Amino acid sequence: MENVDMNRILDKIKKCLALAASDNPGEAEAALRQAKKLMDKHGITEAQVKLAEVKSMESKAPPARDRAARLANTIALAFACRLILHHPSRGGAFEFIGKGHYPELAQYTYAVLWKRLEVESDAFHEQMLCSLLDPDWDASGATIAARLGRDIYDGEVQYTLRRAKALKKAAKEDARKATTSFCEGWLYRVNETVRNFAGHEPDQDIQEWIDVKFGKLKTHKHRQNRDLDADGVQAGIDAGSRVSLHHGVKGDPVAQHLLN
């Protein structure tokens, strides 16, 4: 049976089972009878019906896959979902797996927060480069030679060029290290916010669905960044503290949204 047909039949069965919870005894009995009839006709088990409630949503993984996976996993758990990290050979996507609209909410929250981290870390990196780089390091050999009153191939001119290149490289590395530290601080603070926002644990049905679809999976190990810049980390924590999550009006999960 085609997946489309199977999904259509499962939807009918789920609707019948929902009606079977009606306060009207006659309606409930008829709906339950219809659900059982459909299940018998198409050889569908109760377990299949239960697992059909599980849904998934995918997001493309960015180049900074390990960093993004940490954020995605925290968000998945906050929305009672599980996260699957697909191998780059399969597109390298993040798959949020859960029930109802939670996978969609998790995917949306991840997309918004990851974009925010990219924007804020890029701005921080540019700020660091502006503070660390000296415009004189970009001076050409001819400019330095004229400034020193020497020939362009003079030893002092060449030394100045090499030193400027080395200083520029070191400054860029310092900016990269500070930005990595910024991201670590940002993730630490935002992960704390997301964990405090978390609801219930993912249902066992979700794990069963994963087992059926994927079988045995490998555990992803995150890289540890040990050589961090304290000022960069603090700047990231400060920026991350401005991120907040709020539940929707009257607890409506569809209305959950991000502020600041």
C-alpha cells in the first residue's frame, strides 16, 4: 500500500478514535466500531495507529554543525521532541520528531534562535576585527618604502611587511577565538533559558517511532572548546540573556513565541 493511502486511512482511524471519546454513547460506539472495521480491513494494528501520531520536521544543518546541533537538541527537548542528526551524506539535516505541532514549533524556534546567533556573532566578530586590526598593516611595500625613504627591496622594508602580515594573522586568530568564546557564552545562557521553558518529557511512542524508522543510531559527541577567551564568553552570556521565550495566551502552544 502506498504511503499516501496508508496515511489517509490512518487519519480516518484517528478521527474515529477521537469521536469514540464522545460523551454520546451511541456516537462513541459507532465511531469505535468504524475504527475497528478500518483497522481489520487494512491490517492495521493499534501500535501503528499510536505511532502515526508522531510527526517530524527537518531543518538544514549549517556549516557550524556541531554548535547548531547543541542548540537544536536543547530546543527539541524543550518541546517534548527528539532530535536526529543526519549524516552529511544524507544532507546533514536536523530532524525534530514529536507529536502534534511540537516538531513545527521546535523547528521554528531553532531557526529563529540560530539566525539570531549568526547575526550577533557576526557583529561581534566585526567589532573585534575593528578593535584589533591596524590599518597600517595593509600598507603596500611601496608605501612603506616611501615612508622609510628606502628601496622596496630593502631589508627593513621587507621585515616591516612580514611583521605586519604576522600581526594581522594573529589579530584575526584572536578575533576568531573571541567569537568562538562569544558563541559558547551565548549558547550557555540561551540553553539555560530554553531548559527553564521546557515542558514534559518526550513520549515513549516517539522513541518507538525512531526505532522503527531508523533502527540503531549512533550517539553524537559534541566537541569541547577549552581554549576560550573570558571576555568573549561574558559578552556572549550578556547577549544571550536578552533572549526570552514565552508561552502563548491561556497556554495555547500554537501561540508560543519569541520576544527580544
